[in-house]
Amino acid sequence: MSVKRKRIVLSLEKKVLIINRAVDHGESIQKLADEFGVGQQTVRDLIKQKNEIFKFISCPELSATRKTMKKSSLSDMESALFEWFKQKRIEGLPISGPIVCEKAKWFHENLKIEESFNASQGWLFRFKTRHGIRQLDIQGECLSGDLTAATLFNDEFNSMLSKLNLSPDQVYNADESGLFWKMLPSKTLAAQSEKSAPGHKSSKERLTIMTCSNATGTHKIKLTVIGKAKKPRSFKGTEMKYFPCDYYHHPKAWMNQVIFSEWYFNVFVPSVKKFQDEKGIPKRAVLLLDNAPSHPSESTLKTMDGQIFVYYLPPNVTSLIQPMDQGVISCLKRKYKKIFLLYLLQENCYDSMKELLKTWTIKDAIFAVCNAWENVPASTLRLSWVKILDQGYGDEENVEDTDIEDCLELATSIPDFTNVDKDDIVDWLQKDHNEEGFERLSDFDIAARYGSTSTLSTSQKLDSSSESDNESESFEKIQTSQAMEAVDVLLKFCEQEDFDFHDVIGLRKIRSEVRTIISKQKKQRLITSYFS
């Protein structure tokens, strides 16, 4: 007499694990069925449903611990509520079950949902399960920095690293910040005239940048930049594959969950795997993140084998211990602004600063900030982790004062700047220090996003953004003959002025590549053309 097998309902996370082991690792169906206590036909059905399961679990607002793919009938209301919850979590506000239930009723009413809704304890339990919320209550008062929470987190985080045998080379942090890429110091002639100009737009034109590196500073992930336009005019003639950053677009130049998920799986994971292959490091890594609303739930941000995953900081400790906030991003911005000032000083052939600023495009800003990121010292990246990791890295020479002095010297050398002093430079360097890379929405903004008038998905809204920005730069296609002539002249100049050997070699390589392009463009002539 056969024994009836106990019915087991697998979580989506386990279903993905079974699919991964069967498809990618070739494990037998019999072995997987025995290990997970299900029938062989169940395993075969999971493999057939692979695409459907992966597509469902990739949604940043859903938890992999769920057991079914059935969505809530009140999905719009729950999506709005979950976005509200994540925003309050990063603000560190205390949230309890009754508060969530009351806010759910508010969204249900303001979204004008006809279906009746009862914010019961059963619904609350299911809501927490659907969205992977392990602990709803956030105890304590809202503080600017919670030292106790930071200490407890450090113990927990280091214990996890020790348990999984993760070295500092395998520990990463990423963080976003806004960059005012065209802002001048306040005490300039240009700024004074602009303040009185009617209809003048704010100089706070922004990009969002995201830095990411491991704890040893040996692996910098390529900088991520988010702009408003999908294809800024200054990008014309430049292939995106040659860009020094990964560029994304959003109508307001914000990071959001869709962009972050795309970056995580298409940029971060492949880059980490490639680095670990080159260094002979085991393919395991953890990415430390803060609780910004632009970051998806941790259950969705991990590879199928679970070896690369994210770990979230608790509320109220970001300013205290998050590595990228411990001098890395501020160092990057200082170096960017030095490059910006140098450009303003060198390009002094324009009649006014206003005309000069028009020539500084988003493309220029992107190459400059990527240059700045390349020049952030590894020692700065290592030292940013000393408040979290047990390992110490010694002291680093304080370069902040040097950067300030350099900026002051550059600024005072620009003719259109006046009365600029050290205090003004320090203030200018701090202007976008606390500029977040994500949008903070009011309750009404969140409701509007998920209301009936909002018919486009997030990805569709991204694609519908402007194809170009308001840059005044006109585009003219450069002919190969012009490029060849320019390279020849520049090469002769560099050799005449005794430039660095490597620079000359680089120019010779460029000249060779231009010659190759010219050769390919030449059409083979017919023999009859010589007799005409």
C-alpha cells in the first residue's frame, strides 16, 4: 500500500531555486522532487512555467516568499500604500499596524476604488506577506542619526559576513545623489545679473549620479547617471557604448525602482562576476543599501542562486555609517566642480559668462563627473567603511582643504567672478551635499500616480519622456578628412611641446584608426573608369 504524500506548497523563492538547479545546473528531476517533497510532475510543470514565474517575481513590489502568483484585487491601492510605507521607512517615522490600516483606507477612498475594502488584521497580514515586510513596527522616535541602531546593525552585519565567509572585496555599497551640474558660486557677476533677469530659470539644473564600489576600493562599478532626456542633443554623434557611464533617463532625473532593478541585474551583477573571475574570488557578494523608496525589496534583488544579494541599512543610520556618505560622494563632487571651474577659466573667448555656460552641455558634465569618479582615491573608498567593518585601514591625508584651495584659486582667476572668498567656495561645494537622488512624494502625489488617470506604467512613462533637452548646441557631422587633419595638427603640437609619451602614443593610435575608417569609406573603382 503506497503512502500518500503530504501536500506541500512551495514559495516562489523555492520554485525559482528548483528551476535554476534543473535548467542551469542540470540536476535530475527525481533528485529535486525528493529533496523538496513534491512530485516529479510538479518539477516539470515549474520548468514549463519558468518565464511566467521569473517575470512575476522580478516585480520590485512583490516578495519572493509568496507561494502564489495571484495578485491582490486592490493592487493599485496596495502599490500606493507600499510606496508610502517605503518613504516613511527611510524617514525613520514610527509605523504600526493601525497606522498602516488607516492609511490603506485613505488611499482606498482617494483612489476612488468602487470595490469595498475592510482593513482587517487578516488583510494586514496578507499585505505584509505579499510585500515581504518582516517587521512592521519601527520603534523609537524619529532621529537624525540613531547611534544605538548603528551599533546593533554593525554587529549583525559583521556576523553575517563572517558566517558567509565574505571578504571586504565581496562587500559593496551604492548610493544616489543629486548633482547641480551647472551651478556657479553665488558671488559672481553672472549670478548677480541672472538674479535680476526676468524669467530666468534656476541654475539648479540637476542630474542624479550613483556611485558603487567594494570595501577595498579595488572595484569601482562604472558610474550611473540619470538625466531628464532620453537623447540629449549633445549626445548626437556619440555611440552610447563609448560612454564612460551607464546613462538612464527619467522625466525628473530621479532614480526609481525600475531603473535600479535594471542597473542591478544588467550592470552590477555582471560587473561583479567579471571582477571576481579576474581576481579568482568566489562568486559571492553583498550590496549594502539604504531604505530609499527607489530601492526595490531585498527579496527581488538577488541572483537566482542567491550568491549575490542585497542587505538593507536600518532607518536613521544612513548619515552615520553608510560608506558612500562618509566622504566618497562629497569627494567626487569637489573634483567635478574643479573640472567645471577649469573649463570656465580656459574658455574665456566668450563675451559673457551666460554665453559661456551655454557651451557646457550635459555630455560635458557626464564626462567630467566620470573623470572625477575615476580620480576618487581607493584610500577614500576604503576609509568610508571603517564605521561598519571590523578591519581598519589607517589614516588618509585630508584632501578636502586642498580641493577647497584649488577651487578658490581657479574661481578668483575667472574674470567674471567677483568677491569670491573661501566661505563662498565652501558654501558652493555644499549646495548639493544633501540633494537626494530620489523623489519624495506627498500622499496626494502617490495617490495621483496610482489613480485611474494614471494609465501608463512606470516604464512607459520613462519611454515617453522628451527625446532631447533644451541645450542650444547645434550638431554638425564631422567629416573624416576634417578629423584626419585635426589629429595630425594636434599630434605635431604635442610632439613640439614635449607632451607625455603615453599621450603621444594614444594620439598615434587614434590617427591610425581614423586612417582605417577613411580606407573603408573609399569605393573600389571599376577598371572602365580609367578609360572614360
